[in-house]
Amino acid sequence: MDLIVVDLAAIDDKLSQRHINLDPGGYFIIYLDRNAQLIYAKHFTNVIDERGLAVDPETGKVIPARGKVERTHMTVFSGRTAKELCVKIFEETQPCPVTLLDHASYLGREFVRAELALVTGQEYIQD
């Protein structure tokens, strides 16, 4: 039986609804700079509270999952490819800002999506 694109999208959509624990190492905002032909990943720190919610380490306020948040990033990583970004973040940065394997896996997938969008000219929206 052949899987078609709709079936594959349905699998991913369903898996996107699962619970994942937030990484105490922080989170990343990924975006493209088409003029520079680069993928960027801004790293922000956070603290996970007793409810499992990410809070701003300075204010103690919950960081919303949607909408604009005014926070200062710790580091900005950039690369021309997903692999280049992964090497910079996971191999060259000590201590590594990613502490959970599922977070690392998610970032790898997002960096590949961002690279594909950069190469094809498609829009990239972080999942």
C-alpha cells in the first residue's frame, strides 16, 4: 500500500497533538533570512515551573505558546543548511543548550523544513 501526501500529513498532524515535556535548556525561534540565504535559530532560556509550564527566569511569568513575547534571546545561531545549524548547536556549543532528545529531534526536523523552504522559496512557519 502506497502512502500519499495526505496520509503522511495526517500522521504528522496527529503526532503534533501529543504531549511533550518542555526543555529546561530553553527554546528556539527559527526563521529565514532569504537575502542572506541563512536559517536562524534564536535561543531563549526559560525555567519550567511545578505545573510543567515555561516561565521567564527574570519575571516568573508564564511564556505563552502563541502570540508575540518580548524577551531577549541568549544566542543566535545561523547556518546555510540544517546540518550546519545542528553541528553548531549540538556539537560546537558547550554546554549544549538542548537537554532533551525529543527537543533535539524536533529541532532537526524544523531545520530541514526551514532549509527546504529556503531552497524552494516556500514560506516557512515554525511548527
